[in-house]
Amino acid sequence: MCPGRWDPLRTEGLISLLARMRGSCGLLSFLLLLMLMAGPPFYVQAVFVNRCGSPRVCDFVCDCWDCSDENQCGYQKASALGAPFTCTFEGTMCGWEDISNTAYRWDPAQASISTGLQLPFDHTLGTDLGWYMAATKQRTKPSGPARLRSPLLQGAAAACEIRAWYHLWGSGLNETQQPLLTLELRQGNRTVRLWQSPPGGAYSWQELVAYTGHIPGSFQVTFSAVQGSSSTAQLALDDVEFRNCGFPRPQTCGPEAFHCQQGGCIAKDRVCDGTADCRAGEDEATADCASFTACSFEGDWCQWTVVPNATLPWLRNSSLHLASPSVWPSRDHSINSREGFFAYVETQKPDLHEGRAWLSSPVLATDTPQPCYLVLYLHLHGSSSNSLNVYSQTAEALRLVWSRTGDLGSYWFREKVDFREAEKFKIIIEGRIGSGHEGSIALDDLRLSPHCRAVQDAQLPPPPVLQPSSPCPGGQFACDQGKRCLDFQLLCNFKAECEDASDEQQCGMTDFAKDSGGWMDISVGRLRWTASRLGPVGPIFGLQEGPGQMFSMARAATPVLGPSGLGCVLQMDFTTGPEGFLALAVADESLGTHWWAWFARSNGTASWAEATVPLGARRRPFQLELLATKGLDGPRGPLPLAVSNISFVNCSAEAPASAPQAGLSCNFETDWCGWYLEQNDGFEWRLSRSRGGAVDHTTGTGSFLFVDPGGPWNPGWRARLVSAPQAAAATVVETSCLSFWYRMDGPQIGTLALKVKEAGESGEQVLWTRTGSHGAVWHRAVSSISPKPGQKYQVILEALRDGFLGSIAVDDITVTSGACPAQHHCSFEADECGFSVPKQQAWQRQSGTGGWGPPVDHTVGEPRGHYMILCTGTDKLPSGQVTVLRSRTFPPLLRTHCVSFWYYLSGSDPGSLTAYVAGEEEKEQETEMGMFSLDQTQGAAWRYGSFVAKVHGRWQVAFAVGGAGGGPASYIALDDIFVRGGGCSEPGSCDFESGPCGWSKPPGNWYSWDWKAAATTLRSPSPQEDHTLGTNAGHYAYIELAVLSLGKSTARLASEPLAPTTGSCLRFHYHMDFLGHSSSAELRVRLTGAQGERVIWTATGHQSWTWMNQTLLVTSLVEFQIVLEASSGAWVSSGVIALDDLRYTAGPDCASPQAGQAEESSSSSPLPVSTIGVVAGVVSTVLLLLLLLAATCCLWKRRGSRERMEEEHGNGQGFDNIAFRDDRIILPRMTPNPAAS
């Protein structure tokens, strides 16, 4: 359990604690607990239920002013998502209960990006700070499912939707018996399945939508998880929402509305429509309802008949007696039960090819000006090509009146079809099977309005036998007026395969002048998409009122599209109207994702605008969806939200991604040049303008590319920026140098990699990579590219997330001919960085998993990291023999530089290591200008080395290793070689002007300190000047407290290993200015070594508005490291802790100004002090102390002699341990114990 956060089991502990306290003591203790909590305020709502004593609880209606009557009902009044009646599992289980009968069960879990045992991010927060419910993993297949049951809920409206997000992923999905997640509803002794997970899975969170239907009484819903054959699949649940589940609330109804007996108003056209909208269903039991001709298929076909000359029959059955697939109805609509009957079309026969089934009404006539209309409920699910069509048949013709195609979801949805016929007619309902044998087509509750008068003894000729819609066999499309058959896989691929281009005419690219252009309305609510004309604007595709019973957004989808090219974009004109919302989503079946690629909110006007949405390269199949919503209080007719002139630009997979002259160079000031987003799972590069401290590299005021791992709704692991295909030289290998500027800062940032991919190759070559924070400054990167002659290739910039705090930015990409010069930084993560290895020697690049050598590298501190290593055993490097590892050639140095590196020596006889500068003409001679030499064993650890270089000619960095007769396990390893401008710092010292020197983040789950230039804006919480230079051009190390407060985490910065000392000095300057904030942030100095850790200095809260200095005496009998540690404390804090001018000097002389003395700064003026903040902090502190004192007194009075005896008995004599001399106790992280729940 994170400090300061509530886990889902903590509420029960609080209730138990309060139950043991009575009177004023319990009240004071409770207030004290509230003050000590750092969680959101709704965590304590579980303690108080139904404050107003409402007799109705858990009915999705807030009767109490604070909605406490709906507390712990499987949802909360408010949530982190901003949606009411939602359970996010952030600090509470909302009343959900695990009722599993085996060890396979549901448990609360917190996301973790570091352990790999849990999901890296939840759905609510999208970070590793969030909670969710997870099905526990079992080594063997459990005998029963894991079941998570809601509290008892009191009725649900007909439009009730249960929405949740689930995660189902792992190698177990490839097995025959896959994991399964279902949602069931139980009412009394009847259970019905509302939803079942589809086959397969996806790594991202997927949304499930289930519909309860009208339920007048109490019920419960249960999520059941069935584990597959193995335990490798992950199954998790988050953000359960009950949407539109409450019955209409009491209100005054207008003359055109129906008034429910228990309150609420129903529109007249929703009365007698087969759906009970009132709680007791009286809107379906009025006298007017008797005049409707209804058929529920419960007993027979009523007056409807199955037309025999169709290729398929309509069948009648119930879910109870029908062994139906998961996509078929699990209940009927009439009685919302498995026992209820409905009509359906058999779609599973293997010999079906676009079959159709016809259902005919009796002969009808309409003798009044009022239209005859049919209300029906259809179940169209599991296929994007199945359709339901309604025809009007007269004596002369068969006319299509209405049609629906696509997957609407697993429920019964209301439709209304109007008929205006001057002569006798029949209604023909056609269920038509599309490609494949998938999905369901079903009907229930057919209702003819009173103006549809049945004509007795009238006859019409049988419906004409319709010819096949296509002369081509099933699975093919007829083009060129039937002269050619085209496979459906070539349909809508953004390339005209037919001479008349008919294969691309119904694929979504349209001006809506003739029809919808292939956009299919799949709305199920009270809004729908319709093609029409809008005054001077012309043809549009806009919103109209729809017949559905739900309140969901209007949706329209294209047919299956793809593949698309890298430069593919969608362009369209749109208006959101005064109060609308419009979005474009991409449903990608290959990735299993459905995400919004673009959206627009209304700005209060009805003006039109243009939108350009990058779609990028996508595999087939994928679909595009338009989603929209607005209020329904406007006049009937077209509502002012519409799109028009939709076009696909450069979308063919064979089309060039950019102009032939477009290269790789780009400063991103005006556009993306020849670079494109690779579409994946939502984590992507964005173009940003300079603002605040984030300025571009080109001008300081322009644009750059960046990725923000902590941005809202940025799921996924990688963001990829891909160049247009580049052509290599035809006959010879031509090498070019690609350079760019990058910035990687933040306490939890990941990896940036430069890759190249050649045409026809499946793999990608890593050219360059960096991991972790490198400070909020721009760095230059270079890498040589040598593609194969005659081959096309692409360059890729890939950002891999390793957390949710920080950012990665790229700017000013440049390509020049010729190979790149030597790199100023080499981490060996991508390659050897051009270091030349003598053929007769065994220098090699390897990771910590190589079986020998250091277990982790220095760059990432993990076994996956790479380094250079040389075996120095006698058989590889005899005693006295020397081998030299050389870098590429550097240009002359005009000023002093520091060459630094990290090295690792084996425990026995590793040999000697000498690092020096080798001139181009005197490669074997050591220069006078800088040298590092080591010939003694120092223990198994990564250590820091550096030397100063200033060479007027071309030069190389050389590492000479001499053999010392070691054994087969002797070695020397190198990592993280830097060449930086400026001099080198002494061990344990740094002014941060050119980097962090030998200070770095130690191994472990810590946040990173950053370093940057001083703040340039007065609103920034960072120091306006550094301490070294006293200007805003200087640099310092810092950590933002707001970042630490989010995860109640700690940031650490560790020195290189330092030699034992009986008395040395550490001097440093720190900045902790929190005036106006009640901060409990802490800065600590620790010493860590083989004997453990100890704190030698601590500063808490606000210290001064300017830089403070501190001098500390450091002693250690063993080798040690100095660790600078920052934390936000118990309370949420904001502001910055900064450090500068660290200086470690060996020796006992620690004479200095008085410790903690503030230094005056001549170049800055004092910042104003917030008196209100000081007063608030003092009042809060006094109140806390009073409550603490009162609670302590109360508890002390209740203690008996037994406690006092135990206290005396436990007060034994201790021992002196230098490793644990601290004035506080560190409690380990606690996790919920399943056995205790």
C-alpha cells in the first residue's frame, strides 16, 4: 500500500478501528485520521451511508443531497473519469464482492511498470498509480470461475447501459481453450448473459458495453472470469459505469408527454412502443395500446408469415432451447428472459452465400392522412456485412423503404419505419446474410400502429423472386458493369481496381450529393446520421432525431478499408453546431483497438471548418467511425452538426508518401516534412510550439516534436516517427551522417532510439539509443547510415516509455554526406559507437545476461543493458601484454573538455586500466594533457573515471588494458563514455554546468533527479538563478515535488563510490522555497555502503527564498556512496527542490560558514511572502497538534496495567549500529493479503 493512499481494503480497517472507540475519543481519533489521510475525499464516503434516510437506495437516483443513498452500490457519485455512477477502484471496491469458490478470484491490484508482474497502467489514470480488479493467476486450470458480484440494485431503466474496460492479453490466447470474461444479470432465480468477450485479445484496454433492458425489481450483475489452459493470460477489469440506468425522476410534464405514476415524463411517441419506460411499465398498458397490432412471437407467428420462395427461412425459438453462438441473442426483448421467443435467421450453415429470408405481413391499407408505421426490435450483431431490410410490396412493385447494415451490438434495438402507400400493400422484412457465416439477424416485438389497417380476404401476388445482387460468386464484387469479378479483399483499398472505379465509390470518400457514399449509420440511440441537404451549404451528412431507445452517441461507419499508405490523411469539412461534439475513430481489428484519431468540441457557433486527420499506414482490415452528440431540445429536422466533402488523400499503399525531393532534413517549423506517424495504440509524437521552459532548438520560439508519456489518454508502449522511403545509391555504398537534437528529461522517462529499416527486410537495425533522463537541455546526436546499394530504406525515431513522468523531444534533423565524426556519448546500447577492437583481442559488446561480467550495465542499471568487456585471464591477455580500445577520430578541441567513463573490475587480478588521449600521429604515445590510470582492485561495482583533454590536432580516446595473470573469470568492463566541454570535477563533486558529473540514479525503483538551466519565467517554481554563475544561464539539479506527490515516491541521486574516510567534508547548496504552501517535503543526505544506510542530515519544509549552504562531516569505515534523497512528505506538495555546487573534499577540515546560513544574492530581489499561506500552515499545524494531543490522552486513559508492563518489558537495552542510526522508522510497502480478506 502506497504511503498516503487508501487501498481497497483500508475502509474496512477504518470502520473496525472506529468501532473500538467511543465518545469524544472516537470522534477526535476520527478527525485525526482524516487529517492524516492524503487520499481523495470520496474515500471516506464508505463510512457514512444514506445520511438522509431515503427508503430508496441503489436505484441510480440521488435522493440525498450528497448522494450517500447511492454509496457502495457498485459505483460512486463522482469519479476520476468525471462520470457519475462509476467505480474506478481508486481506493474503494464500491461494494463489489468476490464470491469465488476457488483460489481463482478477483483481487484489487495496482499497476506497476517496473515489476512486470502487473499491468503497467490502469484505465482510469492511465499510469502506474491507478488501481483495478485483476483475476489472480493460477498454475493449473481452476475448477471454477472467478466471480465478482455487485450489490443488490433496485431496478433499471430500459436504456440502462453497463460499460466497463477490460484487459485480456497473453500467450494463452493462442490456445484452443481461451480465457473468457462474461457479464451476467441475475434477477430472482433467473440468470441471463449480457455480454461475453470476443475471441482473441489486445494489449490495450478494451471497452465492453452491455444492456440490461427494463428491470422493475431488484437484481445483481456478476463478472465471471474463466481461465484458459495456461496461466499466462492477464485478465483485468476497470472503470465499471452504470449509464442512464435510473428511471425518470418526478417532474412537471407538458401536454404532449405521458406522466408516469411514480413520476417522470415520457414522450408520446415512446408510449405503446414495446419498451416500458416507466418503472411499473404503465406506458405500455394504456387503453391506446390495445389499438396496436403487436407480435411478440411468444406463442406463434401472429399474422406474419414466412415467405417460402426465399433462399432461407425465418425461424422461431428461445435462447433457452437454442444452442446459439455467443453473438446470437441471449434473451428475447418482450420479457427480457431466456425463456422468451423471437424470430431469427440461421447464419451458420456452411453452404450459405449471401442468403436471404423474408417475413411478410398481412395485406394492409392506410385510409387516413396519418402514416402507418411499424416499430420493431432487431438484433444485428457479430458481422459488419449482415443487414435487415424492410420493403413495401404493392401489386406492381417491391420498394425498399428502410435498411440497416453492420454490427449494432448484442441487444435489441428499437427501429421505426413509416409507410405512405395509396394502395394496398404488404410489409416484407428481409434478413440478408453478408460475406462469411457470422453474426446474428433476429427480430422481436413487431408493432403496427393503429393506422395500419389489415384488409380481410385481400390478396397480393407473391413477392417477386429477386435476382442475385451480383453476377459474381460469393465473396466477390462485380465491377465494370458486371464484366469483371473482384475479390472483396481488393475492395476499398484506396486504389481503383475497376476501370469505372466502382470498387472505391462506396468506401467513405464522398460529397454526399447522391447518397451516404458508403457511410453506414449504426446508431442505436435517439440521434442518427442521415444524408440530406442544408440550405446554401448543400449536401451534408448530419444528425437527425433517431428512433432508438438508448441515449448513446450517433455512430456511422465505413466499410472495411485498407491497406493504407504511410502518408494517408482524411480531409473533411465539418460543423459541430452551437453545442455539439464530433469525433473520428479508427477501429483496427488487427490491433484490437478502437481509438479516437480526432475530435472537436463546439465553440458556441455554427461555423464550418476544415479538418485534416492523419491515418498513416494501416493493415487491412480497419474501419473509420464518425461519432457525434448534441442536445435533443432543438426543433425537429436536421440538427446543426454535420460533415461534408470527405476525401482520402495519398492513401493508396502504393502511393509515394511524399514528394520525390523530400529528404530527411527537417526543423519542423512549418510541417512534418517527410516524416510521418506510425499508427499504433495511441502513444504518439506531437508537434508542439515553444512555451514556458519547453523551447525548440532551432530558434527558441519555434516548433519541435515531442512525446508526453504522462499525457491524458496516451496508452501504449512506443511512439514511432517514420520517414518516407529513401532511395540508396544504385551501385555503391554511400554513407551519410544523420544528426538531430534531442531532449530527455523527467524522473521516469524511457528510451529514444534511431533505427533504419531496409525494403524487403522484416527486422530493424538500431543505430543509436539513449535511456533515462539527460536533463532539460538539448543534446546533439549523430549516426552514420550506410544502406545497401539500390535498396530503399526508412529511418525511424522510436520513443519507448518507461513510466509516465517526463518528456522526450526531437528537433533539427539534418543529413550530410560522409560518415559521422566520433560520438561524444556512447552507452553501447545500440552498437560499439565506432570503437575499434584489435582482431587478436577479445573486446566484445554484451549485456548483463551474457553469463559472465557485470550483472547489470551502468546506463539502465538492468541486465538488459549493454557494455564493452574484455576477458583479462592469462589465456586471453597474458601478464605484461597490453591491448588498446580506440574511439573514432575527434576533431581538434578549441577548449578544455572532460572525458568521463564508468568501469567495472572483476574481483581478482583484473589487470590495469589506462585511459588517455592519443594524437592522430602519435597513437601509441600518452599525451601530457590528461590521463587516467588504475592498477588495483577496488571491488565489484561500477566506478567513475575522468580526465581532462585539450588537443589542437585530431585525436582519439584510448583505453589500454594490461594483463596481470588473472584467472578465467578476470575482466574489465567499460560503459557510458562521455566527452563534455569544460573541466572535470573531483570525485563526489559537481557544479552541473555540463552535466551530472559522476552523480546518477542508483539501481532501484527510484525517480531520477534532473538538471537544467535556471528558470526564465517568474511563474516557474524553479530557482531563477543557479548558484554557480548566479544567472539564469547556469545549471543545477532539481526535482519537482508535484511529480513525487503523485506516486508518494522518492527521488535519489547517488555519487560514484568513494573511498573509506575517517573525516571528509561535503559542501553543497540547496533551494527549498515553499512559502505559501503547507509543505512537508524533505531533502535528506544519506550514506550507503556494504553496512547499510544512515541519514546524516535532513531539511523539511520551507527553508528560504534563496540558496542555502550546508557543510557536513562524512565518516565511513568502508567504501560508500553519498545519496541525495527528495520526497514530498506526507502531504501533497508543489514546488521544486534544487541542488548546486556539490563539493566533496577528503580530510578533516570542515571549517565553513554556519551550516544552513542563507546567502545574499546581489542579482535577484526577494520574492513576496504569502502571509495567507503562512497563517494557513500555522493554523493547520496547531489544529493537528491539538487533535493529536487529545486523541493521545483518550487512548492513554484506556490503557491498562498490561500495556504498561509490556511497554516496560519491551524497553530493553539496544546496540549501536552505524548502518541504522536514524531518527525514524521506515515501513515497507504493504500489499493487500488475499488470505485476510
